[in-house]
Amino acid sequence: MRLLSVAARRALLVLPLVVAPAFASEPAEGGPVNLLEPKGGLMFWTLLVFIVLLFVLSRYAFKPLFAAVEAREKALEDAIAGANRDREEAQRLLSEQKAGLEHSRVEAQKIIADARSTAEKMKADLLEQTRQQQVEMLEGARRDIEGEKSKAIADLRREAVDLAIAGAGKVIQQNLDAAGNRKIVETFLASIDGAALRKR
Amino acid sequence: MIPVTTLPVSFARLRAVAVAAALLMPIALRAQHSEPAPAVTPSAVPRPAGVGDSMGVAATMIAEPTAAHDTQGHGAAADGKVDIITPHITDGNHLEIPYWKPPFYKEITLPHWAPVNFPLVGPVDISPTKHVVFMWLAAGLVMALLLWAAAASKKGHATVGHPKGFAAGIEAMALYLRSEVILPNVGHHGEKFVPFALTMFFFILFMNLLGLIPYGSTATGNISVTATLALIAFVVVEVSGMIAQGPGYLATLFYWNKDLPIVMRVIMFFVMSPVEIIGKFTKPFALAIRLFANMTAGHIVLLALIGLIFTFKSLVSGAPFLMAVAISMLELFVAFLQAFIFTLLTSVFIGQVREAHH
């Protein structure tokens, strides 16, 4: 609102001044001189002289006059722009570096974690495998022992039978009643077998 | 819209100058008829030729009461009063040049040329007048001085690294205006406006100063000159605004505030747009009137005081004499000040229109 009032006051003040020259008329000879009367010739000369002056001065006076200053300013501006560019570049490189570092760290972490899990898995596998083998070996050993034992028992039995037969032969040589004797022997052997089995 | 902060300053200045001019102009106008204050009898002073020259020349003119030379159309009235102010501050087809015999000036009549027919404008009388001649002189002096200063500066930079003497002063002045006045006000990429603003400054300064030397006359005390300069400034300001803003330039003419609700916006559009458009023309108008009124008013005051010296014709004349000296010094300052203000305000206007946002 203040803006409006200032502008309005300004406009109101200016209005009569704007209108004034319009009412200015050619002064009569010897009459009062109108200081606000614009003269075309003078305006023409002002325009012409100013344009010529502007052309000549800007070309031959201000250009050399400001050449040194402008060169210095330009150098300064370039230096500042260069410094800014360099700083931005450095910033960019730094962030890139940081990102790379971060990336490698993550990578390393991942590799370590992978390795750890692999090792863990391998260890578990190996353990499992060992246990399996152990169990298998145990099983095999037990089977072997069982086989050996039964073979030994069979061997022993055959041997015992042979021995018994050999013994019996001797007995028969003495006592020809083989049938009756044999029965005795076998009964005896059965008793041995049962006792032995029970013993085990 | 013009920022509020800059308004009161220029407004106050405009008002002060307008009031001063309004107060002083009637003195000049009435002086022709009956007002005795600045007028003296023709037997005492026929016509001083200039402001600064007045002491020596006018003193001789008392001893030389010829008054027979041509005063027609310059205010010689039948009742024996002669107007010394109006011929001095107005334009004319006569030129006073220094002359070795009393009254130490010679009046030469400038040639009259046939009017030239300009397209769209019509016939214009471009015959040289007093102010035209002094404008040429000012332009010539500016050109000579600045070209010399530029050459000297170039030489100075090439040999000792810096210019010397008066050329250094001119360079410092131009550099100060460029870096402290024009560039900060015009804004970004204001370099292309520097030659324009500086040409304006030096041209106006020399036209102002030529009124302070003996036999001189101030072309900037003529409304046609200041109006044309203001018109040039106006065109530069508006064209640079159009270039910088593109279609956005219309926003500096038509008020369309998007912060307002739509109803208020439309109302304000019709209220503010005329104000904005008038504001466009106010700026160059103020420039023209400020310069013209300052130069004219200063000369009127000075001439009135000089007139008083010869009116008193006694020891009392010492008082107006001292005042005339003081006012002359003030005028010397005003010559620089007004050239500076014209340049400064033109730069400010260019900056405003290039940066304007709505």
C-alpha cells in the first residue's frame, strides 16, 4: 500500500509537469521566453553528437583505458572459475574415492563372510563325512569281527569235532562200541557249546 | 515496480529541484518586463557575456557605456531596463568570443541553414545555435581529453606499469565510475553499458563546465538537450529491459501480482498498470528536468548576484561578489554532481529493468 501511495504521489506530481510543455506556445517576439520549449534542431544535434561521441569514445578511449583492468578482472575471474572447477573436481574425486573405498570394504566384508560360511560349511561337511566314515568303519569292523567270530566258532567246532573224532577214534580203537560212545561225546560237546555260548 | 527504498530519494530530489526551478524561473521570465531585482540600466551594463567572465568584462562595461550594440530580441525593453539573465540562460544564434578591445567581447552571428526535412518528423531547423556550438565544443574537448588520457594510460602501462599525472586522474575517475557506480548498479554483465554511461557522464560534465568558464554557455541548461539525453537514456533502459527480460518485460508495464487472490489481482491490475506505465516515463522526465533545472537555477542565482554587484555600485557590492564566488564554487561542484547523478540514475534504471521480477 505504501508502494502505491508513493507511486501515486509521484504520478500526481509529475502530471502537471508532463502536461506543461504541451501548453507551451511559441513566444511572441519580445515576450517571455519559454524555457521548457523543446527545439528540434538542438535535439537533433544532441542526438547526433552523443552518438558520434559514444562511438568514438567507446572505440578509441574506453577500450584502451579499461583494457588493463578488464584483462586483470578476466584473469581473476578465470582464476576463480578455475579454482572452483578444481575444487569441484577434487570433491568429485574424493567422493568417488570414498565410494570406491566403501565398495571395496563391503566387497572384502562379503568375501570374508563368504569364506567364513564356506569354511563353516566345509567343516560341517567334513565332520559329517568323518562321522559317516567312522560309523561305516565301525560297522565294517563289527561285521568283520562277527564274521571272524562265527568263522572261528565254526573252525573251532570243526576242530573240536575232529579232535573229538580223533579222540573218539582212539576210544574206538579201545572200545569198539562206537555208537554208544559217539552219543556220549556229542552230548558232551553240546554241553560244552551251550556253556561256551552262555559264557559269551 | 521500483524498489521502495530508492523512491523517496529520487522523489525528494525531483521535488526539491522542481520547486527550486519553479521559484527561480519567474525571476528570469519577469526580469524582462518590470522586475527590477536582477536588471540594471543599459548605461551601466549592456550585457555580460558569460558567468565566469563577468568580473573583468562587466567591470569594463561600466566604463564603456556604449550599449549601442545589438540587443534586439534579447530583452532590451523600452523602459530602459535590460535583462541580463534570460539571454544568458537561453539559446540564441549569437556567440560571444573574446576580443582584445573593450568591452573585450565580440558578438558573432552564427550562420542560418535551410531547415532539413527529416522523415516522419518534418522540417527541422538544424542551424547551429549558441548551445549547439558549446555542445560541439564539449564533445570535442571530451574526445580530445579522453583519447589523450587513453593513449597516455596505455603508454604509462607499457612503460612504468601505471599512468602518470592527469591521465592517471582521468583513468581513476573513469575506473571509479565503472567499478563502483555503473557495474554494481547495472548488475551482471553490465560491461556493455559502461561506454554508454561514461560517455553520458563526460559529455554532461563538460557541457556543465563550459557554462562556468568565461564566454561560456551551458548546453545542459537547455531542456531540449537534457530531454534528448534523457530520451536516449530511456531508450537504452527500456531496450536493455526488453533484451534482458524478453516477454517478461511486459510485467514491468502491466501489474499482475500472482501472490494476490484473483479478484484483488484484477483490481490491482487496473489500478497499478497505469502507475507502472507512467513510472516508465517519469524516470527520464525526472532526469531531464533535474539536470536542466539544476543548471538553469544555478546560473540564474549566479547572474542575479552578479547583477546585484552592479546595482549597488558601492562597497556593499562586496557581499554579492563574495556570494557569487561561493555560488560559483557550488556550481563547480553541481556540474560534477549532476553529471554523476544522471549517470548513476541511468545505471540504476538499467539495473532495475533488467532485474525486475514480478
